[in-house]
Amino acid sequence: MLKRITLIFLLIAGSTTALAQYDNQKKDRDRSQFGARDGRFESSVVLGFQNGADKDYDGGAQLDVDSELGWGFTLGWNWTQKLNLSYRLMATKPDYSATFIVDEDPPEQQSIDHQMSKYSHQLNLTYNFRDAAFTPFVVAGIGVASVDSNVPTGAVEGACWWDPWWGYICYSDWKTYTSTELAYNLGVGFRWDINTALFTRGTYSVEYVDLDSGSLDFGTFILELGLMF
């Protein structure tokens, strides 16, 4: 995954010269005015380090999620030099351990260690404090977080058939425990418009996933490299 993200970063950096020249011709901007963001779309690739989280529940149940490196992308629109509205997808696959209580007489405690799949979809509003190319900012957003435990909840299901191209094919599948919950985030960071096309952002954001039993909080360090167009 790291190799793929690094390759994407290098491709973006390599294409910035041509895009900057095109942008200057299109909008007739001075190259020194690197902070000219207003009225432009932008997109970025995201590399994030999500801190672990743990929570204790009634009856002795527990959840402990490990820290994990994740990836994602953003697509946004700069209303003004200072206001930006964007969509951000962030995907992680952290290991976790869970302790749950089986409702028996007497109650029985069981534990599992597995890897979950977590996808966060956020609609974010960012406020840049300065018109300049380098600026601090604050960001707030709301969306949903989809979590898949990757633990089967029933028997494995499968089927087999003859394919005219690939011959005899069989597949197996199983249902897992999944949940999609309301989530929101708050963050602070710094933005640097490297030139008229290329920018980078560094953010520390805390995502609050709204569960029935209370919020589960994930702090994440986010690094972005993107293009304005």
C-alpha cells in the first residue's frame, strides 16, 4: 500500500509543472501569487496514521482497536481564499481485540482477535486563516463511518457452476457483522500552496463515531498532496 501511495505522490509532483503552465494561461495569474485558491476545484491523495481507541462497556465487555496506517482521497471546491468545502474518504484496516459477554446462566466471557475494515466518508468545511500560500486552518465535518468486523455471523455459503470461458468455478462467501454509524470530526492543520497547481496539507483530526453505547474516538495524523484545477 505504501508503494502505491508513494507512486501516486510522485506522479502528482511530476505533473505539476505542466498543470501550472496551463493554469497560468487559463487564469492569467502571476506565478508569485501561489495563494490564488478561490473559485477552483482541488483533489488530493491522503496518507493517515490513525491512533488506536479502546472502550469499556456495561457488563465487562471491551473493545481495543490498534493504531494503523490508512489511505484515502479528497475532492473539494474553494469558495473563497479562506473557505473550502470537500469530501474525504479514509480507509484503514486496524487489528482489534474484543471481549463480549454471552447471555447465559452464569454469563460467559469470550474474546476474539481479528482485523476490521473501517471506511470514513466525511463532508468537511475548512477555514483558512490567511489568504497567503502558507496558512493555518481549522476543519469540521460530518458523515458516516462503516465498520466491518470481518467475523462471520453464520455458516459459509457457496455455489459452483460451469463457465464457458473459465470452466468449473466455485465460490464461497459468508456474512459478517457490519455497522454504519453517524460520525463527525474536528481538526487543525497547516496548508502550503507550493505553486499555482500543487499544494500540501498536514492535519490532526479527531473523528467521533456515534455508537448506541457512546462515542468511539479516533485521532488521526493526515498528510495530503494534491492538485488545484
